Amino acid sequence: MTVRELYEFAIDRGMDLDPRGREELERQMRDVRAEYEGLDEGARRRFDAERLTNPFGDTRIACGDDGATVERLICGINIDGAEVLLADRLRDHGRPVDLVLAHHASAIGGGIGSRLETIWPQVRMLTDFGVPAHLAHKLVRPSSEGDQRSYNLKITQVSEALGMPLMTIHSPADAYLFQEGRRVLEEDRPETVGDLVDICDAWPEVSWLIERGKGTEVAVGDQRDPLGKVYHAFYGGWNPTPQVFEALCDAGCGTLWVLATSEELNRVARERNVSVVVVPHYPADNLGLNMLLDDAMDRFGDFDVVDTSDFHRHDRRAGGEQS
């Protein structure tokens, strides 16, 4: 497996699992191409050309030889310069690393192409839940505006100096988590808040953290409460805003299932008599990454994964674990 092959595989799987569907993402890329072709030469030079073939603004090869063979990679949630230096040091310990793989892209210059492309799936998630389309668009649009790209090049420069390929995979991994949340609700059919907590705590990635003192929490509500209609906010890069949460409540939300919460969201939940269940953020991210890595190994053959930066490798295919 090469760096490029893993990158393209992640994009392809993400397109299959994205709640909008592959056809919608292909239409998005056609629109981006039309925009690109209408630009003058100077604007094209500043344009993020990866958007022509990759609909995920938070998944990029930040630097390095994309033809390099990957036999061992370092994987972490929030990669910083320390993890890149660790990858280099492991060479001296007889464990050469061929790629540094980050989940969160915001700290890596060139790693996040567009906030808009990361957050916009929330519109489909909201309309699928029952929020009117016109309202969903108006509620999500303000969160998509502002700075579109990250220009923090420090980590990229460290990687370049060491000749270490650096990649970010965010939305495609979260798409696995989103689909697992959907599967839990449709197949496991939890009835109470406590049922949902038990399911989350049984995930190997969460169990690993429970051993270190933290599991799934009920931020608002009681474990005995019926779940009602559950909105799982596992995709789209950010939590729903309080205004979006209000619209979800109007659409019949009984439980908000999230990776993190805030006092503003909790306030809305208390006022609207809605439960809030919080899965620990990084273990939930690990679940998506582990599923992606499992599928990549099925496709390309096994490779070694070194855990770092809140990532814990668990091979879900066999129920074993690797660290």
C-alpha cells in the first residue's frame, strides 16, 4: 500500500458512507470544477485543486512522497510536531515509520481545505431527521462562514524537514462512526438512555478509556428515561448550535447523542426535556479510524500501526487489539 493508495481509498469509502450519498458528492465536485474553470490564471493558482477530486475538505496529503510504500504508520487524533519527531526517532529503534496519519486536521497547514465542505453534511442530517430543508440551510450556513483554510504550517514543515509523509483523514473516518451510530439505532434498538450508555461503553475503544477513568456520560436526563427519537451528531465536523438543537427539538428529538456538549446545549435540553448522552470524543473518533484501518488492511494487506495522541488501535475484524 502506498500513501496515495490509502488516501484515495479513504476518500472512496467516505463517499460510500457519507449520508448525502455518492451521487450528491459527485455533483458537488462537478460544481467545484465549473467554478475552477471560470477562474483566471492567478485565481487558479490559489485554488485548492484537490477539491476537484476529493469532496472532503478535511482530508489531505499535507506533504511527503505519496508514492512511498507504507508498512508502518503512526496514527493520532491531534498530531503535533512531537508525534512527527517520535516517528523519526522510531527509525533509530528499529521500527521505521512510513507515514504520520492525523485525524483532526485543523492544526495542519494544507490539511483542511474547506470548513464549508466539512460542515455542510449537517443539512442532510437535519432534513433526514425532519427539519424543513429551508430552515436547515439557514441554520447551518452561518457556521460554514469565516476562515475557510488553516495556514499553520509548523507541523508540515517539521514533516518536510524529516522527509516524513503527513496525511489527515477526518470526515471519511467520521462517516464510519456515523453509520455505526445509525446501525445501533436501527438494529440494536436501545429503548432507554441507560441502554444507549451500555452500548457505547461496550465499544472496545470506550472500554479502553473506562479503564483509565472515563466512560459515556448522561449530561442531561436520567438513565431510566425513554430515548424517544435520537439524533446522533457524529458527522459534519461540529456539534449542532443551540439554534439547530431547538429545530431538532421541534422535529421531535428526545435524545441528543453527541461526542461533546456545552452548557448552552444542556440548557436547551433541560428547557425542552430532552436527554443528552455524551460518548467520549476521542474513543468515538478511534472507532471510525479503526473501522477505516480494518477495511484498508482487508484491501491492501496488514500493516503496523503505532498508537499516539489519544488513538488506540483495536482490530474490530477479529476482536483483538494492537498497540
